[in-house]
Amino acid sequence: DLFMERVKSNSDSSLFCPNKAPGLADCWGEEFESLYTRYKKEGRAKRSLSGQKLWFAILETQMETGNFLRCEDRKSNQQNLGTIKCSNLC
């Protein structure tokens, strides 16, 4: 995916406010890349930083707080509500 490509090439990765980049958090694949590119060109990014720096920050957080990858998506009986967007389900 786009983020991992940026990690591999150590390119900048942009972060967006969900209110200024509507729909970005709700799509993936080609649609995500298209919206991401459009919003970046329009100057909507809140911040840009090295893809590797962001990746290592994510890894560090995972090591400190534990693994968030669990079976929620497979076992959720709320599939009609869509994708689970965060790991703090409490």
C-alpha cells in the first residue's frame, strides 16, 4: 500500500485532519491513493514526515502498549457498521 511504499523509499508521508480530508479515512486502495494525492496537492496535509520515522513511531507504540491486531474484524457481529477504525473497543 501507499504508506509502506513510502516507508521503503523513506519518502515523506502526509498526515491529514479527517475534517479537512473527508472520505480519506473511509476508503482504501486506488480510491485512497487518488484522494490522498488530490488532498496533498491541494495543500490539505496537516503535517508531513519521513515514512520511516512514522513507521518506527507506530512500532514503538505497539511494543509499549501491546498488540492491537486481534480477531475483532472476524468475530464482530456489527459488520453492518463497517470497518473497525481503532483498537480501543472499550
